[in-house]
Amino acid sequence: MLEAHKGQVASAAKDLGVSRATMYRLLNKHNIIPDVRYCNGGYATE
């Protein structure tokens, strides 16, 4: 789901029908870290 929203947690949470806080809680519970390449406007390098 995060890939479909290019790492935008708030957007993915909205599509799933949960709050952004709940989405972060679930990500932490399952040790999922949003890909930083999508954050920072694409300025991160690999």
C-alpha cells in the first residue's frame, strides 16, 4: 500500500480507512519502515 502511495503514510492510511497515528502504530508493530527514497522529494540517494 505504501508503494502505491509513494511512501506517503497519510495518504495510504486514508485509503485504508485508518488514522495516520494508527498507520504508524501498525508500521512499528510489524517493523515496517517507510522507504526514505520517497520522502524528501526524491533527494535521498541510495
